[in-house]
Amino acid sequence: MRRIAVRTSLIHGRGVFALTNIAAGDPIIEYKGEIITAKEAQRRVQRSTAEDGRTFFFNLDDGRMLDGARGGNSARWINHCCAPNCEAEQQGDRIFIHATRAITEGHRTLH
């Protein structure tokens, strides 16, 4: 059973919503994307044709980045929040998002 879905959101037009209750500490999704250098990320930003300047880069501890726009998944639509209910954890070259508190069905999953 799917636990999350991308839907229309008032924040940046899209967001990730819980389809079921998610307990604190539960894994939600892995943030996927092409692994690139910071220099390549800068080049992609400069060549971007996105009118809103939106990017889907996620920094890795060693300075490289995951580009969720290439080979990414629904995790790229998790929005930033000043009172987050989930957080990212790096394991090697992978980023996993897990709940920091309970998230109820239908609630927007934030990062």
C-alpha cells in the first residue's frame, strides 16, 4: 500500500501528502536522483529554463548532490517547513526521509 502521494499544494504548487497515518520514526521515502558534482549542479542551474528557478538538488555530506530532476521520485516534492514533521538522514550516497513526529492521513508531509 502506498503511504504518500504527490498532490496540488499551496506551497510551490505541489507537495507530498500522507495516504495513511505515519508514526514518528517511520521511514517515508528515499530521495532519489542522479549524483552530480557541485560544479555540474551550478551549470544546470545556469542552463535551466524553469521560469520559477525551481531545482531539486539535495546536498550530500561530501559536496556532491543528488539531482531529483533526473532519475528522481516523489520525494523531490517534499516542501520546506519551519516546523518540519520529517527529516533526512544520509547513509552512504543515499538519503532517506523519516518522520520526526506522527503524521496523520491527508496531512502534507513537509521537510
